[in-house]
Amino acid sequence: MKTVLLSLILTFVAFPQIQNIRISTTSASSPNEVSIAINPLNPDVVVAGSNISYLYTSTNRGATWSQKQMSSTLGFWGDPCLIYDHRGYLYYGHLSNPTVGYWIDRIVVQRSTNDGVSWNDGAGVGLTPPKEQDKEWLAADYHSPLFKGNIYMSWTEFDNYGSGATSDSSRILFSRSTDAGLSWMTAIKISDKSGDCIDEDNTVEGAVPAVGPNGEVYVSWTGPYGLLFDKSLDGGLTFGTDKFVAPHPGGWDYSVPGIYRANGLPITVCDTSQSAHRGNIYICWSDQGAGTNNTDVYVARSTDGGNNWGTPIRVNGDATSRHQFFCWLTVDQATGVLYSIFYDRRSTTSNLTDVFVARSADGGLTWENFKVSETSFNPSPSVFFGDYTGITAFQGRVYPIWMRADGSLLSIWTAPFFDSAAVLPVELTGFSANVEEDMVFLDWQTSTEVNNHGFNVERAKLESAFDKNYVFSTVGFVKGRGTSLFPVRYYFEDKRSEPGFYKYRLKQIDLNGEFEYSNEILVDLSHPLSFGLFQNFPNPFNPSTIISYEIPKAGFVSLKVYDITGNLVTTLVNGYKPVGVHEIDFNVESTKSSLSTGIYIYRIETEGFVDSKKMIFLK
Ligand SMILES: [Ca+2]
Ligand SMILES: [Ca+2]
Ligand SMILES: [Ca+2]
Ligand SMILES: [Ca+2]
């Protein structure tokens, strides 16, 4: 029986160089600014987006991709964000540039119910002329009792984008959809203090929503007051007072040589897995607190729903003073393992840039870093490079996504890998057997399972209860759920064989063919069950005696005592009884009238069996 706990099995094995797969084709026009999502109902399907309106689809876990361009009458102006909900619906959020309206006058959320094959025209959210709506992100509630299915979105509203006037300000807005993205609540302001409209350090930006285990909605962002956090406990209708998380030294707007423009905007995630870190909130960002030549990636975490935030933890583990920038963060909601992607120059000179992934299996306290890009690239500072990278993970399958800029030539890449050290084993509990009539009923459950093909049920006949030389053979197969974060119950019925002692065990088989045996359970079938009504003891008796009977199948049983002339004295049993031998204590002091010395009859009636016996009461 596997009783290994998640926290004990997460021994990290260094990843070898992972194969890089090009997502965008050579025909793609300046693709950058990426987002990636896994269909939770069919994890073989992975989708990605990039500027300005590209959609990339893979149906084979990222091995190969198809590319197409989206369309909407509301237009496209960047900031693609792709997410799935629990229904398997896919959402593509982006900025607008409508034919009727003006540049970024609203956020657009388009929906597909067939993994991106077809899309609706999209809902426009936050239209408030003449203001601009920018830099949105989405999150879905997958399983909270109250708010499951809600889609949440937060973004920045500008009074007048780019304006330096003190009368113009920026704020964080929020909206939700309770009808799978078709309509959206009138946006509410969740930032307590505004920023400016310049789209630099003192503008409030980077609002990314995350959903907690009980449907809490968490949002953090950055701006002139550092990294701030707010939450809603009523499904996004109202938010509270902004909470300070950490300073953002140097601000979110910074420069990295060779990069057109860079930023350290935050990403917020919450662990809703069954891991030991369930409920933790993580905010990841980058800054130049160590110097303008040495950008670093940080994570702050809260283990109490965002009330308290620990000291920021540096994610990039190098000892160099080189740049790490454009970080993204995800948590595998099946395992609770965190993955961060960022550009990294620790191993290069000048502007040559690699891509790294950092992995944390201890709730963000420590991070293993490894390079995922096969070769470095040398970006051109005159070509827009986009504002973010992306990464997603589910059930141990991890998909980083990034832009390369080989000079001015942009392309989109991934490096899918399977984090086998993160995946939970199938944990089997409570294997038991019951004998009913001529059947043996086996039942068991799994507390968690990942990649569970199923169970072979194996049986061995023993020469005696103490036989050690028995041999198992397979008597059946029960298909597994595959992957489940929640307990799954299984049953198997085996026809009772010839009398004797038997052992049963389960062979749990993974999808990859690996297997493990359960404990063995002994089943005693040595006594074939039959109907019987046995002689009472003691006999003669005064005042009490034991009457026993046996039934081979559960059913309604009546057991009554009569005097010798046939008058009913008392009813001892009148109800549903399980299989087996049953004993009843008959005490004459419990009868209504006192009995006289003499012979009495006790009689059993049950389906398929009627019998009676005599007993003697002596005063
Ligand atoms: Ca952008
Ligand atoms: Ca607030
Ligand atoms: Ca700055
Ligand atoms: Ca650094």
C-alpha cells in the first residue's frame, strides 16, 4: 500500500536539456507577448496566443502546433491572455481597436467551446469613453462551492493614456462573468490609491487575478506604492482595503540592454491543489533593487489568505550580477509545484539571452534553476519584444513559452517537459472484502491518483490459513479514473469458489505500465454457509437460554416462541438480518405473562427456510 506523502516524494532530479519546439511559423508577423493554457478536460490539448491576434493549437502535448489568426469586430491590440474554465471553454482576452469606437476603449474577451476551432465575436468590457482600458488578465474558478464557473478579470484604466497631467490618473478595475464570458459585470475600482497615466513606474499596472480554494478572488498589482494586494470574499462583487506586500525597488519600469522595453510587472497565483501548500498565494515580479545592471526575479508568499506577506525570496539562484527579467509564474494545481520562467543572462556575455525555468516544490521557499533554451539569442533593441512570457503546468506536464529575438526576427517557442518527481503516486487505501451468499465483494479507494490505468484483481487459493506457497492469478480488471485529486471508490465482485481459504490483492498499473501491489487480504470461505436453526443452550433452562440460527443470505427473519398448544409467547426476531450465524438470548422474565413449566416451540421463518425446535422450561 502506498502511503508516501507528497512532501516526501519530491526529490528533484535535474532536468537534461529539453528539446525546444517552435510554435510560430516563419509566416508569423512579429509574434511576441505570449500566453499558454492547457485544457483541463483533455490535457493533450494545449493552446497559446501571441500578438497581435495569433492563436496556436497543439493536440499532442505541444509536440506540433498549428497557427491561425483570430478576428473580432472589436479589433486586436495586444496583451493576449488565454485561459480555460472547468467546462473546457477557452477564453482569449485582449485589448481592443474597434472599427466603431477608439483605440483600447475596452477589454475584449472572446470564447471558444471547441478548443479554438471557432470563436464568438467577444464581449467588450469596461467601455467608459474617453478612457482607455489596458493590460488585462483573466482567471477562472474551477471548483469552489459558491462561485465555481465564475470568470474574473482585472486591468488598468487610464483617464488619458500617456498624459503627464496631474488631473489624469490610472486605477485597477475588476469585472466578473457568471455566464461563461458572455456578459460581464459593470467594472468596479479595486485600487484604493491611483497612479499616473504615463505608463511608467508611477502608473498602477500588472493586475492579475487568482482564485483561492474557497472561491476567494485575489489580485495584486504594482505602482507608486510598491506591490499591493486586495481580495474579494463574495465572488468579486466587493473588495477591501489594499494590503502592502513589498516595495518594488526601482519601480516596475526598467531598462535591459538590447530589449525594446522591459518591465517587472507582477503575476499572482494561488495553490488550490491538495498539496501541503494548498491556499498559499504567490506573487512573482522582477526588479533592479540589486542595481540597474542586475535585474532579479522575486516571489512573495502569503500562507494566510493575503493578510501577511513574507520577505521576498529571490527565484534566480545565480551568484552573478546579470539580468533576469520578464518572469512569469504558474502553480500546477494537481501537485502544488511552482514553476517560473524568465530570461536569463547568467551564462552569457553582452546581450546574449537564455531562457530559464525555476521550480519550487516547497511552497516557494527554495528554487531549482535550469536552462530551457537550447541556444542563446541576441535581441535587437529597436524591435518591440512584447511585455511578458508565459508558463503553465498541469499534472506534472509543464509548458514554458517565450519569444526569441534573433536580431529583429521574432519567433515563439516552447520546451514541454514532464516533471515526474512532482507527480503523486496512486495512493490506495482501505482494501477490504466481504462475503455475501455466493459472492466475494472487494472494495477499495484511492485518495489521489495520477495516470492510473487501473487494477488487476488477483486471487490465490491456500491449502490452509497458514499456507505460504500460494500463487496469485488474475481474476478481473477494474479501470482506473486516470487522474483524480479526490478520493475514488472502486468495487469488484468475485463469484465464490470451492470451499477453502483465499487471498486477494490488487495490482495497480500506471498508464506507462509501472505497477505496484496492494496488501493481501485473507478471505475464509472454508465453511459453506447454509440455513440452520440450532438447539438452544442450556436446555432445560431457567430463566434464560441462547437460541442461534444461520442464514446464507441476508433477508427478513422471523423467530417466535409458542407454547405447546400453539399460542404465541413472544417474538424474538422480526426484521432484516445479515448473512451469518446469529444468537438471541431468550429470557422468560421478559415475556408478558409468567410461563409455567413445560415444553415450548421456537420457530424460524425466512425466505427459503422454515424450521422449528422444542425447548424445556423448568421452574
Ligand atoms: Ca502589451
Ligand atoms: Ca481596494
Ligand atoms: Ca523605473
Ligand atoms: Ca540578476
